Amino acid sequence: MSLLAGVVGVQGDVSEHRVAFERAGDALGFEVETVAVRDSGTVPDCDVIALPGGESTTISRLLRREGIDDEIREHVEAGKPTLATCAGLIVLDHPDDERVKSLGVLDVRVERNAFGGQRESFEADIAVEGLDEPFHAVFIRAPVVESVGEDVEVLAEFDGKVVAVRQDNVIGTAFHPELTHDHRLHELLLGGLDKDD
Amino acid sequence: MGDKEAGTDLESLKRGTELVKRGFASMQKGGVIMDVVNAEQARIAEDTGAVAVMALESVPADIRKRGGVARMAPVETNEEILDEVSIPAMGKVRIGHEAEARILESIGMDMIDESEVLTPADEWNHIDKRDFETPFVCGARDLGEALRRIDEGAAMIRTKGEAGTGDVAEAVRHQKAIKGAIRELEGMNTEERRNYAREIEAPLPLVEEAAELGRLPVVNFAAGGIATPADAALMMRLGCDGIFVGSGIFGAEDPESMGRAIVEAVNSYDDPDELKEISKNVGGGMKGRSKDSLSEEEQLQYRGN
């Protein structure tokens, strides 16, 4: 029996997440199939999903149009593993920004473009809770988590700002683990699943 | 995560690397980048779902009508548009005009388009884009041109098409030329690839990389003449990663409806029933003119090498 990993694919760096899930599966000895989710009806079949980087304004609009937003909400609320990176994190947070129709399933408030524009984008090594070695993180016009709710654990900070969080089975990062060859966060997510289910 | 560790983190910080520049381009995939000439249009573009806006003094169709030398848009125009939106704002510079590019970088534009739509400043040389922290996008008509631009540091390639015409034919031709050449490469041995690299005047390592990947090594958008949701869907079917729309949005009768429809068409490009619904009630597209009605001199795609 193989696992189905759905990467929300209405816009953003979708293929990078699919490759990362495949590599993480190989590392764990799991058979992982991946699918890009561009309309409704697929998320309910997925064991794990990822919301990629991209533009949160565009992604949230298309999710609503395609009726994928409710399916993601149900997936998260059912406690199924979810990885949300950058724009994905913004899409899941509490609605604060009128330009983004976010889902409000993650108890955090996120500030968009918190470091500035592309000129201020960067890569750096950061310590992540639960990983032995530092993670080489790529921040692209990245957001930061301004405040977290009671049930949210902070996984990583950079320069005093929260850049990775965990709430139940949802991991949210301000950076892009899918842009490097380090797939430990994807492994962390898959590792919680019993492959013989 | 004490202070000591935070200090170490900051020391490892690097900006403007290839990874950071190409990473930015990857975030645009599956999206529509719209030409805008002022803050009001930029706001409309963001509201219709654009992933980024491209700041211009006037859209390509108007540049054509006006004639004369077309240059980088005024600093004020770039700044006004950058300040208006929360999505990325890009700007255009003339081919080979490093000083215009330095100005856009200083303004903080998120990406620079070294564009044949403007009058070239250097007949022979394109900008050395590796020397910038800001990522660049460049146009290409074929694989050789695309790989030369990547070699110079472009983080994204777009078809040149024939801008400002509303005629998608040239964009189709350029995308098919790029894909076709890569398919040819895939069937070649090392020796043949070396000869091919010489023939198309592209560096061998990039030729090898394209052959291994079965695609360009950077994000590949469509541009030039895209005017309807169906045009956008066509280019996505040809393997493009996303779409630039120039005069097609604000040259249309109803820019908001057209913008929204093109954004939706890029996501639903392979679903004919949905495309049919999306294509309803968008109003008339830009008037346009067939590229065959232009002399070779009037065509912008032959600018640059």
C-alpha cells in the first residue's frame, strides 16, 4: 500500500514539493505517490498534503473558486498531516489581510513580506526543533509568524522572528524546504504515518 | 534558540544567490504576470489574481503606435507601482542597458525584464546578469538564445512572441522551437550534443543540462501576443510554466473580467468545459494586428541575439 501525497497545485512551486515527497519516501522506505491538486475531489483521497510557495493572493482566490478550500479545512481539522510553506502558511492562517482569503485553520497571525521584497530575500542555516543538524533555509519575500495561539509550538526562529511552527499535524514554515535537497521536514511529516494503513 | 545561535544564523545569511534568484522565479509558476502603467492598473491586476505586475510607461501596443525610442519607465512610475501592490513588481530595461538595470535594482523592483519591447541599448551584448542580486527574466526565440541568456544569469526565460500584436502565433512558434530542440537533444549522444551546442552557439554544460532535465534549466514563461483565456491555455498546453500578458489585459474592453478569466484559464488549461465557462462574458479582447502585417523592421522579436 502506498501513500498519496497531494500538493495543492493551483499556483506556485508545485513540482518541487512533489519531488521532495518522493525523495522523503525513498529515504523512509515508503512508497509515495504524488498528485498536483488543481480542482476539488482529490484532497479527500490524500494521506498528506502540502501547500506550496507562490502568491497567497492568487492561491487563496483559486482555492475558493475551485472549492478546494473546504477540503483543505476538513483535511487539517481531521488531524491529517499538512505542510504549508511560505504562501501556504499565509493561506492557512487567521484572516488578517484583506488581499488574502485565508482559511483560518492555523492559530497564528502571519505578516506577509516581513523581511521586505526580493532584494531582501536570503538563504541561511537555522536550527529547527526536532532536527539534529541545522536546516539550510531559503527565504523568498518571506513572511514571519507574528503571534501564535496556545496549541502552537514554535519550531524555529531567525533573528528573533518565528519562522516555523507546528500545530498538531500541521507544520508551517516561512522558508522553502522544497527548494533544497534537504527533505527532512517532508520526512518528519510522512514519518508520522503508518505505511501499512 | 539563544542569542549565540541567532548570531551564527545571521553570519550564514546570503542574498542574491542563484538559489534565491531562481527560487523567486519558481514561486511565479502557474501564474499570470500583467503589464501595468500606473498604480490604479496595478491594484486591478492584483485584485484579479495576478502573481506579479510588470511596470511600464506604456503597454507594447501603444509603444508600437507611438514609435520613437522606448526606454525604462520613469523612476516615479516604477516606485508608484511597487508601493501599490503586495505581490512582486517587476520593471523593464533596454537590452544591454546596465545603468537602467542598476536603477531598478536600487528602487527595489523584484525582477528585471531585459526586454526587446524597449529599444536596445547594445546591439551585441546583453547585461551581465550574474553581477546583480535582483533576478532577471529575458526573452528567447529558440533554445540557443534561451541558454545564452541563462549563461548570462537569467533566472527566468520567456518566449519573445511578437509583443503588442494580440497575435499569439510567434509565442507558439518560439515555445515549440525550444521544446522541439530539447526533444532532439534527448536522442543525441555526447558527440552529437557537442556539435549541436556549437551550432546553436550555447555553452555545452547548459545544453547537457537541458537534455538531462528534458526542459529548460530555469522557469519558462510564455509572452508576446497573448490576448484571451484560450491563448493562455494554449501556451500552458505547450509546456509553459506561466504567462505574461502585456496589452491583452488593459487593452481589452473589460480589463477586470479579462484579467480574472486569464488567471483562471491558466489553472484550468486542460479542462475544456471549465475553459468554456471561463471564456464567457469577458468582453472583447484587444483589437490587435496580425504579425504578418508588420515588416521585419517593425517586429520586436529580432532585437537582441
